[in-house]
Amino acid sequence: KNEVEQSPQNLTAQEGEFITINCSYSVGISALHWLQQHPGGGIVSLFMLSSGKKKHGRLIATINIQEKHSSLHITASHPRDSAVYICAVRNSGGSNYKLTFGKGTLLTVNP
Amino acid sequence: SQTIHQWPATLVQPVGSPLSLECTVEGTSNPNLYWYRQAAGRGLQLLFYSVGIGQISSEVPQNLSASRPQDRQFILSSKKLLLSDSGFYLCASSGQGYSPLHFGNGTRLTVT
């Protein structure tokens, strides 16, 4: 079982819809990252979280440390949001240089 | 702010040829550096990480190697490429613990 599980694997939405992508992890972490990978391949860091909630524009990320769960929300989705969204966790403790990645969620937003 | 330069962007190499991919980091010092590979339709696989000059740890046995000759330079190499080495290679950097991640734009390698 992967230490980081994302759901759904694929998501298709209509423009304007509210999107939620989920990430569950099984290890102790010092940080959780949400990343966005566009079709060209480049990866952009969206959020880094250790607790609570962060908001940037139409994107909101939340994390529940006790439940080992994080969600990425996109409000008023737009076709330009189409990308692969990846959850990654940085282990706490002695191996905190290592990151464990989820397999990603492919989001397609149709006009 | 931190910037990662990675080149080349695309590369087509024959089987058995050597490889050298270079990554340089600006805007920080003593970063943790990483090489990842992403095969088509797959997630990110950690190949190597480095916590300092000359310090390289390998995660996956393979015919690739990495070196860190300077604090902000990370090089991925191979003496003889295999078909299975094809993929998308990403260089990344971060600080310790609770620290942002930064990625280069990646190199798409096709071994023919």
C-alpha cells in the first residue's frame, strides 16, 4: 500500500464547478505539499501545509493532522485548471529530506 | 526567490550512449537536491538525493549516477543508456523540514 493515496485518480468537471481532490497518508509528516503538473511536464508548488488551511486565489488547501488527510479545493473551476495535481508528504524525524508522492489526480475541466 | 535551471529540455539519445543532465539552483545555499524520474503515466520516482557537496544517496539501483561537485550544482549521469532510461527527469530542491519545494522544468529523455 502506497504511503500516500490520492482520490480520485481522474476527475472531469464542467467549467464553474467546485472541485475537491483528496490525499490520505499513513506516516508522520513535517509538511504536506500540493503540486500542479501541466501537460508540458513542469511542476509548480501550490501549497505547503503543516496544519489548518491555506488559500490562494481560487485554490484552498486543508489538512487534518489527526486524521492524516488533506484536501485541495478549486472554486469556480476553469479549463486552465486542467492538470495533474500531486500530493507529496515530507516525513518527520530522521528521514525528513525524503518526500513521498501520491500518484496524482488528472483533472480535466471542460468549457 | 529560488530558481532551478535544468537542461536540456529534450534529449534523444541512442542506446549505449552516455548521459549528462545538469541542474543548478539560484537563490539559496546548502539546499537538499533531488533527481526524480517520471515514466509515462506514472508517478514521481526518487532516483538520488543530496544533502551537501559530495554527498549522494541512491534510492533505486540502476545504471545512473549522480554527483554534486558544487553546493548548487547537481548532475545526473550514465555511462551507457538503456531503453528503460527513457522518461521525464526532474531536478528539485528544498530546505530542511518544513520547507518549500522547487522544481526545474524537466528533461524529456528518449532513448532509441
